[in-house]
Amino acid sequence: MKKTTISVALVLIVAVSISATVVYTQSDNIFPSGGGSIDDTPPTESTILPPAPDIPPPALEGVDVLQVIVFDVGQADCTLLKTNDHAMLIDAGNTGQDKLVLKYLAEYGITTLDYLVATHPHADHIGSMTSVVNAMDSIGTVIMPDKPHTTKTYENLITAIEKKDIPLTIPTPGEVFQWGDASVEVLAPNSATYKDLNEYSIVLRVEFGDTSFLFTGDAGTISENEQLATGISLKSDVLKVGHHGSRTSSTQKYLNAIAPSYAVICCGVDNDYGHPHTEAMTRLTGTGATIYRTDQQGTIIFTTDGKDITVSVSRDPPPTETSTPQPDIVYIGNKNSKTFHKSTCGSLPAEQNRITFNTRQEAIDAGYTPCGSCKP
């Protein structure tokens, strides 16, 4: 990994009440060492899990197990990986969710992090990271892509990391590092010249015993194709679905290579992007994986002893925030006309001609002009 003098932080959110446990037993595993437009089509009944019985999750005492907690942070990402002695946070929710994230971390007893991973610098992934950095007693290493951003959210995070002198690592694809009894392999990003900030997402594959988990950030089609081209094994039991279930992620070839038993989508109820998109849901359903969604089941908790995986869900509503989250507005640019639009504009370009911008200024700096109809 390439070391720098800056560091970054991640935020997590912890769930309280638990229900529903499903047991999956591993067999025949082969592991190496190691916005778009709004889609209002409602999900089919087959994509919605029935209510689950009140069954508590397995106890952690006496056995070293891995818990992967995918927090319900609405239209954002925040995932905690925890063993008896180690903790890693991947992304940290949106802006304005600081108290919520810290409350969840406190409920899981998290005061230190071995690794804090910022998959990419969009606000719905690093929005509350600054508070996490400030609140933790110690953070071993911050991992983030080599892609600075111009938002105040990003700048505040970098400042917090510098003040606490936390080391920052820029990961290299193909690199494997140990995290307790687990191994973590870096699969992406594989380029430094993407036009879409989402494609810079860090993609990590975590192995614990005979089980494996794939975390994809907001990586899209370009990143997925690059990962496939490397020939590296993507096979994973659990997939954190890319980009909130957008149609621009989770291509059929990528899903075929992963062959997940479980897929988790992080998205908000009635979100402005129509996530998850019907096209992505159709492809995911076709894999035969059990699909969980934070907008439907709340926080999703996977627990494994390295052989079996159990799944619990927490449907409790999150605590009320004192401030309203301020998500970054996503603008859609037309590569041909060099015009950019609001994500809700009725004149959005075809998918293949789109480029996304996190801020209005970012679009203007790239040479794009605002649409005369939606006036972004």
C-alpha cells in the first residue's frame, strides 16, 4: 500500500433490536489466499422478505466470530466489521447523521478502529466520518482512494485526520493484508483517470475462515469490468451491492462471478433516485441470492464462525436526529451536449452518455453548462 501523510475516517452505525435468524451452511467453497433517473416501478413480492420471528443473534462469548453489521442509514452506506478483538468501519453515513452513527458505535462498544475505510469521497459515504475520527480513542489506519474532492465535507475530514495524525493508506489492487483472523484483499480501483467519482470506489473482499464478503462502495460498470479482466476470484458468500442498487452497477457477468448467497442493498425509503432500480433487482434475483434491503428490513447483521453464516435484522427506527441530513445533490451531465441536469430532469441523456457530478461547481469546472429546463 502507498502511505501518505493524510488520513481519512469512516463512520458506522449500530443496530439495537434484533429479529430473524437464517442459517446458511458453507459447501464447495473455493477461495484464493489472499444517480440515474428515477424508476418508480415497485418491487415484486418476491424481492420483499416476510416478517421474521424474534430470534436473537448468536452470542459472541467464547468463540471468535465475525459480525458484519450493515447499518440502516437511509440513502447512504455504513458497515461495521467486528470480531472479539478487532473493528473496521467501511463508510460512515451521510451528513447530519453524526449523533446517530456515534450512538450505534457506542452500543457496540466501539472506541477504537483498526481500519477506517472511505470507499470514495461522496457525502453519503463520508458525511459523518469527521465525527467518528474525533470520537475514537484511536484509529490504526485510514484507507481511501487517491482522489481528493472539493466539498467542505471532504475538507473537514482531512483536517480532522491531520489533527490526530492518523496514517492514511492508498490501497493497491491485488494487495492482501491481515486483519485479525481475517484476510482483506483490495480489488479496486484499478485506474486513476475515471470521469465518474463513483468508479474510484475501493472494493474489498474479506475472508474469514471458509466465508467471504464483498464490499463494493458505489463502483459501477467500468470498475466491475476491470475487476473481471484481472481474472481475480470474486466468489463471495455475501455481496454489499454497488451504488445502492443502481442499474449502472451489478452487471450480469459481475454477479455471475460473485455467485452470492446473500445480497444487501443500502438505500433509503422512497429515495429520490428510485434505488434499487428494477434492472438491478432483476439481475440480483436471478442469482438466487437472498436479498436484504435496509429500506425494508432496517439494519442487517451477518454473524459467522468461519463456517456457518446467520442473518439477523433490526427493524427498529433509528433515533431522531437533531439536524436534518444534507446529502450532496447529484447532477447528471450529457457527454455529447456538455449540458448538466438535475437528477429529476425530464431531459436526461441515455445511460451510456451520462456522467455524474457531486456538485454544481464540479460540473461547471468540467466545461458543462446548466440545462435551461431544470435550471440546476
